[in-house]
Amino acid sequence: MFVNLAVQLVVLWALWTAVFAESGKELVGEWDLTGILSYGVMVFLTGRVVRGGDLQMAVASEIYDGSLSRYLLYPLNYGVTKYAQQLGNVFPNILQSIVMAACILPFMGSSSSVDLHVTGLLMCMPSLILAHLLFYIMGLLPQLVAFWADNVWSLSVLMRFITMLLGGATIPLSLFPEWSQGALAILPFRYLFEFPTLVILGKVSVNDWLTGLLTCAVWCVVMSLLVIPVWRRGNLRYTGVGI
């Protein structure tokens, strides 16, 4: 983890130093150099927590090899059971991310575009938990296509790519073209990576934070309502010995 973060920080520093030098300005968008580097560090760490809900190919593999059958015998909902398994990764990842941030951020200097404080850290916790849940639900949907398709690996990879790009895991969404801002504000992806990161960097007011939490929760419900009928229809095709 530390090596990956160090490599990413070096790449970000080289990239954004060149961008700021070329622009000849102290701010790019609403970010100064230290601020954008802080964003890169924090989105890496918050993203690590959120992606703790990544199922990889677990669900599709259980459908293909028939091991899904044992879960169908449990009195608990399958989706809830799988999420409970993923949830165990959240709090250790949060603790590790806090330690890493505490080790790195003090050496990055001050920034006029971010405001790190304890309140932002506390506000970030529920944001991360909801983002983790949303990421899990969004990752579940393409894997359930395994009830009908022989290989869903490409769908899962596509979903990860889209969530990373449109979720702000590469650059802040505010740096995207102006014409795309309306769509990015409506779609659920920003609540996966950018929103928790902006919260911890002190760039989200309390009212916007509460609105963001509510919106993320609504998207969790919407995505769940999409998953439920796919799961039910898929169960009708499931043979119990795999596909």
C-alpha cells in the first residue's frame, strides 16, 4: 500500500507540476498544486476503502460452479450475506488510510484550496460507508448477468473503469469540461470517490454534505431496485449445478 501510494504521489507531482508550469497560473480550476496533490493522496486512500466492496468475480464464479446453492439454503438474503463479508474490510482499511494520511500530508505543505481538519474526517466516515455500499451494489449488477452469459469479466472491468473515471478517482470532476458538469452532478459515480474526498479536504459545507449523503442513499435504493428483479429472474434459470 505504501509503495503504491508513493509511486502515485511521484507520478502526480510530475504531472501536475508540468501542468501548472505550462499554465503559468497558481490555480488550475479551484486547485493549487499542493491542493491537487492532497486530492490525489486522499482519493487514493478513500478509494481503497470504497473498493473494499469490490466483489471481483466472486458472485459470477459461484453462479458458474454451482456453489451459489449453499447460500440459497441460508435464511438470510444472498446480497446481504455477501455484503456482510465485504463490510469486514471497511474499518481496517479506514484505520490504515488514516495512518497513511497522517504520515504523508504534513510533509506536503499548506494549501489555500483545501482545509484539513478533524471535522472533515468525522464527516467523511458516513460518506465512505455509503460509498462502499453503493460501490458494492453497482458491482453486483453486472455479475448477475452470469445467469445468462458465459463470461461477465469484461462487464465487471468496464464497470470499474467507468466508476473510476466518472467518480473522480483520477482527477477532480470540477476539471472536466463545462458541458459535462450537469450530467456528472446527476449520475451516482461522484459519490463513490470524489464526494468523500472533498468532504475530508474540507471543501463541502454541512448542508451540501447532508444533501450528498441523502443523494447517495437514494442511489443505493435505486440500484438495489435494479438488482432485485435481475436476481429473481436469474434464480429461475439457475440449475443448482452451475451454468
